[in-house]
Amino acid sequence: MQTFVLPYNKTFVMFAPQFSHSVMKTGSTCQQCHATEAVAQAQSNTVKLPWLDQGEVRQATGAIPVASGVRCGLVFQDYKDGKWSVISNPVEPQIRYAGFGEPLSEAQLERLSEPQQNK
């Protein structure tokens, strides 16, 4: 996921799809993706990605579901005079999905919210 700020406070977000069930040397556990805090946030319609915590920017980790109608709590920053500063009132970003990705449907998000058992 990348956040961008363009001139005149124009913001947007780009997601590149991740194929979480890919074959890899060391597999993930079901609990790393299913029934996580990020899934619960998506079901409540807002997912915190980067956010401010006592003046510092924190980043989300792990699998972040991108679902239809879910807002992303984002922190946008501007780089001026060699320093990053948080934009206090950015415009609402346009959400863009890269690489032929599509948001999860409500049914897919519901399935993702269910605890899974490793077999």
C-alpha cells in the first residue's frame, strides 16, 4: 500500500494485490490472516493503516483486507525543507487498486472474519 500527496493537497492510495495463499517455503498460519484486528476493523468500515499515536506515525502490519465500502484511516505527510510533517486536514483520497485487484465482497470479508484451524 502506498499513500501519495500531490500538489494542491490532492491525495490518493494505491494497493497492489497480494496472493496470500501462494506456495512458499514457510507457510502462514490461518490466524495470521483470519479473525485478526484488521479484519474486525474492516467489518466496522474503517481500517487504520498508518495512524498518529501521540504525535508519531504508526504503521499497520500483517494482512490488511481491502473491502468494498471500507474507509482507510490514513496519515498523509508532506516533505518540505528536508522534513516530513503531517498534513492536518488532507482532502479525502481517491482509492485506487493496482494490478487488476478488486476489493473483497461482504461475503469474502465475512469468511475472512471466521477463525480457521490449521490442518
